[in-house]
Amino acid sequence: MHRNASKHGVHLNAAKEYLIRNEKDITKPDEWLQYARQEEYIQKRTQQQRNNFYSETTNQPFFEPMLQTTTIQSRSLNAKSLGQQPITPHHNYQQQHQHTAKFNNNRMNEKQIRHPNIKSSRPSYPETKMHRSEGSEDGDDPCGEKKSSITKTFHPIFVKIICNSTPQEALIDTGSAITIIHECLLKNILHKNLIKKTKNHLSANCSTLNVIGETTLEINIHGLKTEVIADVATNLITDLILGNDWIQRNKVYILTPEQRIMIRSKGKEVSTPFITPPILNYPATLTNHITIPPFSEHIVEAKVPQHNRIDVLFEPNPRLKNKALFIASALLHIEDKRIRISTINATDRQQTLSKGTKLGIATQIAASIGVTMPLNNVQERIPKGKAYIKLIPKGKEANIISRLESKNMQMITSPEEQHQCRECKQYFDTGNELFKHLRIKCYSEEIREQIN
């Protein structure tokens, strides 16, 4: 058996591997030789496929260069003067690469000559050319670069109308089932009798609208007059909302791509374009020239360009904080285009604010907002020394305990408790009067020295 296998050039190891892998029980030498030839044939074919794949990947790169490569001539470099090793020129590397590819081709051709009947089972694919197409550089969009729709800002639809012979700006709201007008706007325009009714409408943010009645409005758009019954609310975010009742009754088409609305009613067809939404942020400017004494609180008046008697969220100007002038963010009520703000001067010198100084921003809000929180955390400074021990007898432990106990206390205190002296229990109207009383009477000598 060994002699026959050696005669035909068959390796015994290949036959043993095949028999062990397939668990064959061979007793005759001819069968052993047959299986050995088959195993050797499979191994040669596998090796040939590997060589073909290596030669193809070497000679035919999958990605062709987009630009024609130009031959770079070698330049003589003075390696000795630089104290470095000589650098291999580019054309030498190219020749070495071509020599390696040529050597691999020769090995493949020799094997094909030895086994002319063996053909590679790997199909030959046509040469692939890569071309650069327009689009994003990372290749995520082959159809071209597109702008994301997320960056687009969508505003409510406002149009100019004439309401009861008065030019106004109305909000076209398909999500509102009814038409609503603000009480302040109704008082400033000609209107029919107000039918008093009490209603509660739930808005999209789960807040309620306080409706006091209803009235009939005449809406005129470019000569086309329509009528609608509108509810009158006291806490509406805008002056006038034309709801779905007016939209469906008068066949109003909202053409968003063309940025306009079209109305077909009474045999007429008119259209009006969208307008920029009205500004809901109003600057609050100082009405008079004021001087605030050191370490005192002062009530100032600010002017707001808003005629409605509505509640606004006031946010102070951050530049005032740099001057140690502190104004709290608060929910204020506009009356006669004015708001009253409490300002504290925390310095040891008086500060003067001229007329027209911007104190902050008044933002028109819905009635559902009740609490505002500051964006950044503020750390209070506690005085040191004997004054610290007198104000807080147990030091930091008492401060921690008071914080824990304050969770069970009411968050809102009466104005009298806010301006009460802790020594003599006397009440004052303002914080300024309380500070004067403490400096004159109830502060200790050491605290007075620190203040002065």
C-alpha cells in the first residue's frame, strides 16, 4: 500500500486526514489510494483558488484612483548632511511593487500549466470603476446633499384682518374649535352687546381659559365680510384667535407652501399672505431717574409697550447683577403699560439709574405658569466671626437643621413676617425701613463696624 501511494505521488497524510474526518473504514489498498487522490486534488484546488485571489487583488485594485497618477522623479537627497538614513525614492517602491506582482503571476501560471484541467470556481467580475458623485462627503446620501427639515422653524399662522372696522392681527388656529377674543381688545373696538356667560375651556397645555361671555364679530378680509360668534376671555395669550368654526363655515384654505390663506365665500375668492408673528417679549425700561441708597431696597416703575392688562413673566437684565443690583424673576401684572419691580442695592455706596435703563424682559405667558426657577444655582455668603455666631448660634449644624425643617414649612409667608426684626419683633413695611432700624438699634457694635 505504501509503495503504490508513493508511486502515484499521493501523500499518506492527506489520506489519513480524509479518513479521520469522514470516519471511513478502509481495508483495501485501492480504496485507500482512491480517497488519497481525491483529498490531494481538493487541497491543490483550494490552494490554487487562494493564489488566484491573491494575484487578482494585487494586480487589479478594487478602487481605482480618481486622478491620474503622475510619475514622480527621484531627487538626489543629501542624506549625509542631514544626518539621516537615505530615503527610498517613490519610483523604486513602484518598481518593487511591480516586481512582486509579476512574481505572483508567474507562480499562478506555473500551477495552471501543471493542472490544465482544473478551473477556478470563482467567477470573474468586470472591472469596477469608482466615480465621485455629488452629495455629502461621508457618503450617507448618494442622491445629493439635502438640508434637514429639523433646522426649519415653524411659526403660528398670523394674518392681517379688519375686525369690527378695526385693523388687527389674528391667529388662524385649526386646533381651536371656537373663535376667542381677548377682553381688552373687545373694549378698544366697536362691538355689539356682550352676552355674559361663564365657560371653562381647556387649552392644549391643560390650562383653563376664563370666558366671561360671547359676542358677534365681523371679519373683513380684502372686502369679503364674514361673521362669527366669539367667546370673550380674560387670560388669552393673544388678542384674537380665529378657530375651526370660522375656518369650516367660510371655506378657508390654508396654503402653507404659498404662505397664504384663501377664502371662497358668497361667490368670491380672496387671499391674504401670512405675516410675522407679533413679538411676545417686551423690554421693561425705567420710567424715571432714581438713586438707590446703599444696602437698601427700592420699588421702581418700568414701562412696557403692551396695552393689555395681562400677567407677564419678568426676567431681569443680567448686566445689573454685575453692579450688585438684584431684581428677582417674578410674575407681574401690567397696568396702564407699567409694572412695579423691587430692586436691591447690595453695595456700600449709592447707585443711580437713568431714565430709559433696560431693567429686563417681560414675556407674555399663559395663565397656567405659576412658579419660575433660576437657571443657575446661587450660593449665599455667610459672615464670619462673632456676628456669624450670633446670627446662627450653632453654626453650620443649625443651618443644616433649618434647611431640613424648612421642607415642612409653608413656602409663602405674609409680608409682615418678611420685614420683621428678629430682636425686638417689630414689623416694617419695606425692607429698607427694616435695614435702617437694624443699623440704628438692634445690630451689635461689631456688625455695625463690618457694615461701615
